[in-house]
Amino acid sequence: MDIEHKNTAADVVVMGAGLAGLAAGLSALENGAGVMLIEKGRKPGGSTVRAAGTFAFAGTDMQRAAGIEDTPALLADELEVVAAGAGDPALRARYVSDQLDTYHWLLERGVVLERVQLSGGQAVPRAHAVATDRMIETLTRCFLSRGGLLSTATAVERLQPARDGAWNAILSDGRFIVAKGVVIASGGFSRSPTLLRTFAPKLLAAVPISGLENTGDGLRIGMSLGAGLADMAWIKGTFGLPVPDYPALPDDSPEGMALLLAIYRGAIVVNREGRRFTDESASYKRISEACLAQPGAVAFQIFDDTVMGTSVPVPVNNDFRGALQRGLVRRADTVEELARSVGLTETALKETINTYNAMAGSGEEDAFGRLSLGGGVGRLIPLERPPFYAIPTAVGVTGTFCGLTVDSSMQVLDVFGSPIKGIFAAGEVVGGFHGENYMSGTGLGKAAIFGRVAGHEAVLAGKRLEAEAIE
Ligand SMILES: Cc1cc2nc3c(=O)[nH]c(=O)nc-3n(C[C@H](O)[C@H](O)[C@H](O)COP(=O)(O)OP(=O)(O)OC[C@H]3O[C@@H](n4cnc5c(N)ncnc54)[C@H](O)[C@@H]3O)c2cc1C
């Protein structure tokens, strides 16, 4: 993957080749810049290749073809509701204004979106499913074929001011690159116990499942330049991490271990006592907080064969059949047998399911406020058709979804709100977009949309520098 090159200067340097970095790099190339993309891992991908793979887009032709009514205005309203009064309205507005264009941009570059479905935090189905490994391969090929330079297994370690408003990117292999614009796209910090302890100590009890290099390098570099921070108070785990060897709990998640979310297809969630404890239609971020408060910080998604019948291969978090084959789902002919297989009290689980089934048939709100499968959509399904299934489930940390303050052109702002000229950021390292909660599909959405903006703006910043030099 490495390309031999001796360049020590580039118009734009991009730090990190996940989705945000690839979108930024491609966008900078397409706007006429020479681009060097520096990736710390052995290959591009980061957290992006581990993602279940849904984009939150609204008003697409795929939605129309599926008879789903959705508009950018509805997306804007829902993003505001999900943010719950936090987050920066200007960043949400930028997401909404650029999302349809980015949807087409991805398709035009060969990214395949396979279907649209409902997911967490969405009132209408707008999760556009993608196979993330293929998407990264496609975008990497595009980047290289258009003349972009990629260095893998190389980290950006520091950014230092150079002459005439440019920046020096100091690399782990001893090189440095002088660039007129820099895009920080290095992902989050869920693999850094030090940063987690500082910003979200509760999540030290959860399992990190993000890209292995998500150690907060970009956050630290931004902080070293005086960048402000946003949304740090709202970091949450994600409910849905299967526990294959339960009762043994994992302390890490191997690549390829996707989340499983049978809850939005009709499963209920019970704790080790066999009791429900949450509204399963809520965002999996909210459910994660409830799960961390349960005995052993573990829970069980329980469902029947009707729910199993909704299994699809993509996105992988709905591939319940595949998960069954891989030993992540337990199956039994009766509820009692299922309870025994995961160590739950038979009578408690049976009672819980009976109570739920009575409520699901009545159309009335239950004790936990559940009225729908997810986000207000989908009728509840009584769990009565054998065989029955259980997924022992823990809380994972997929990402940190907070970080450097930026304006709507992805220009990094310092702690006083002033621009740090020439430095841009995109993707998970950016703070201020999500606010208090997270709408499913906006992690990838934000990476692609803001990555494109950051790449283009870094080129424009370089042109401004050149113009100033001529004057
Ligand atoms: C299991 C899981 C499921 C998810 N599911 C979804 C989903 O379905 N929908 C959704 O919207 N979001 C989802 N997310 C979140 C989403 O994947 C991320 O928000 C998104 O991929 C972030 O993209 P990024 O490019 O900012 O970061 P990444 O993809 O993590 O890329 C950052 C890159 O920077 C590199 N890097 C780090 N430090 C340095 C350095 N010093 N120098 C150079 N390179 C560096 C890393 O190696 C990495 O390749 C999921 C995440 C996980 C883990």
C-alpha cells in the first residue's frame, strides 16, 4: 500500500485514512491540490471498517423508491431533538445542507448503498446500509488513482508552525512535511485509558471496539495548538456488543465483531435477574447507560423466531442468522431451556415475556415507556414463536463523538473561539455536532460530509496563503 515518495511538501496533509480522511483527501485532490494522506495503521480503515455501516441521509431516491417519506427539514428537526439542547446548530445545519450532495458524491465514486432501514434515534427509516470494508477499498482506490500519496504505518506526531503561515507535520518515521493546509481526521480516543479517565471514567468499565489506533492523537495535537473542546460531557457507550463466551466478559473486541441490535426488530432486553430495565426502542446510547447500571454491566437480548426472520446480512448489526452460526446467539425450543442456557431464572424470564406479550398485544405503553420497535416506528411483536433466542450483550465504546471545536467550514477554533489558521478537522475527532445524544448513521455521515468540507477548505486556505505571499 505504501507509495515511495520523497516529497517533503504538499498543499494539504491529511492525518488519518478512515472515512473522514479519505473524503478530505479526495475532496482536496478534486479541488486541485497535491495531497499526502498519513495513516498510522497498516492499512486505511480505522473505526470505519468496524462500523455496522449505516449513513443517516434524508430525502434520497432510495428512500423514495422504498416509499419512505423523509426530508432534509425533518432530519434537521430530529437532529435538534436528539442533541437535546446541546451541540452547535451551525454544524447540524452544515450536515443537513451537504448530506444529499455527499450521498450522490459517494455513489458517483462507486460506493454501494444496499438498502434503507430504521435505526436508533430516527423517526423514519433513513439508515442507508453500506459494506464499510468495500467502501474504504473503493475510496482508497479513487484517492490513489487521482494522484494522492498515501503513507501507511506512519503517524503524525506533532504539528508545528512553519514559515509564511504553513505547518510542519512531524511524522513518526522522522520525516516532516510542510503543508499549507492540514486536516486532522484521526478518529476518537476510546483506545486511550488516560483520555477516557479524564473525560468519561464510567466507560472504563465498557469494552473498546473502535479502531485500534483511536488513541486520541488528533485531540492531543489540537489541544497542543490551543484548540477548544466540545461535547466532552456527553460521551456514551453503545449497547449491543455480543459476549460470545458469556459468563466470561470480554476486555477487548477483535476486528470483525459487529454490534447486534435485535432490539429494533422486536427483541426485549433483560438483566441477569431476567427482568426488563429499559425502553428498548430508545437510542442504544441511552440503553448503554441503563445497562452499565445493571448487575455485572451485562444484559440479554431475548427474541423469538419471528424476529429472527427479519435477519439480513447487511448491515451486520441485523445479521442475526450469521451471528447464530458464529456462536454469538443462543437458541432453545422453550423459554425455560433458553433461560437455563444463559443462567437466568426460568420463572423470572417466563414472567417477563408473558407480561411483555400481554402489553405488546394491547397497543398500550408499558412500564418502561416502550410503544414501538425503535424511535416511534414499528408495532411491538409478542415473543411467542419458537425457537427462542438470547444474545448475551455488553456495552462497547464504538467512538467518543466529541472533540475539537470547529466552525461550519471545519476550521479548528481555539479555546477563545478564534480560528487556528490552516488547521481543519473532520470525522470523529470533531466536537459539537452530536450534542447530548447520537442519531444512528451520523458517525459515518459526519465523517463523509465534514471530510469533504475540510478537504476543500484546506485547499482554499492554501490559496489564501499564496495570495497573501504575492501581495
Ligand atoms: C463497531 C462500530 C459500529 C459503528 N457503526 C456505525 C454505523 O453503523 N453508522 C455510523 O454512522 N457510525 C458507526 N460507527 C461510528 C463510525 O464508524 C465512526 O464515527 C466513523 O467511522 C469515524 O470515521 P473517522 O474517519 O473520523 O475515524 P476512523 O475511521 O477511526 O479513522 C481515523 C484514522 O486515523 C488514523 N490515525 C489515528 N491516529 C493517527 C496519527 N497520529 N497519524 C495518522 N493517522 C492516525 C487511524 O488509524 C484511523 O485509520 C461505528 C463504530 C464502531 C466501532
